[in-house]
Amino acid sequence: MMTKTLTVEQQTTLLETLQTRFENHMERHEGIEWADVQSKLEAQPEKISSLYEMEETQGEPDVIKKDADSDLYVFYDCSKESPKGRRSLCYDRKALESRKSHPPKNCAIDVANDMGIALLTEAQYRELQETGDYDLKTSSWIETPEKIRSLGGAIFCDYRFDTLFVYHNGAESYYAARGFRGCLTV
């Protein structure tokens, strides 16, 4: 993970942006207070750095839930479409290295790891869709089960025709309209 050191101004601006988004979308996190989230964030500067990267790549991170067991808050990318700054990526390093011609600039797993976040699982992607309609024109890689990945595949999701679809593709594939959504636990 590459932790970026933020200036005080960058951190303040990010926290203001996150608070505004939080307050504008209370339907995503009923019963959660921003002051509690901010307190957790301020105690973990590396998490603020990850949220900064999510924001910089146009993911529009927001709190989706509080995990009752761990007392931690969970942020998901809530941009209407797959984050623009994280598109045209194949699935993982193995897929990237297998490309003989026209490789993408990177892969989703490496970018997520560098940002300090994880790809959404299928269950998390479904949970996100309960808060709105996302990926109406794009698609997002999601965490792929090892069995599928060992056979050369990877899975992604989108939302069309009022329905959430889970698809497969070769892990080495990449498209201008496919990126990935991440999550971060604070």
C-alpha cells in the first residue's frame, strides 16, 4: 500500500467533502452520526489517505454501514458510474502479465492494493445497489472467487433493465467502461 501524506488543507477539504456527501445521502447510513465517523477517521490517517485516493479517482466514497460486531464504519464508492480514474484495467497482475499485445496500464487488484482498499464482493455490490442505481452505463470488477480465477476468469457487475447482473470475462480483458468499486473499513 502506498500511503500518501496529505497536507492539512487536503485533509480538511476531504473531510468537508465527505461530511457534505454523508449529510446529503442519509438514506445510505440511517442512524449513523458524522461526528462518530470523523472521530474514527482522525485516529487513522492512513484511512484518510485511502479515502483521498478514492475521491481523487472519482469514486465518491460514502459510509454505507456500521459493522455491529467490530464497531467499524464501511465506506463504498458511491459514484453513479464506475469511478473514471479506475477504468480500462484488467483484473489482476497475472492477467496483466499474460497480455502479449496492447496491455492496459494496470490491473484492478494492484490499484486497489496501492490505494489501501478492497474490491467489493458480490454481496457488497448488491448491498450498494440497495442504496441507489449504480453502473447503468458502466460495469465494475468485483472480488472473484479463486475457483473462477484459477480457470482464467473474473467477474464483474452492472445494473441494467432494473436488474443487477453478474457476468464473467477473461481476467485479462479490459474496457473503457469497466473499472472497479472499492470499500474501506474505518
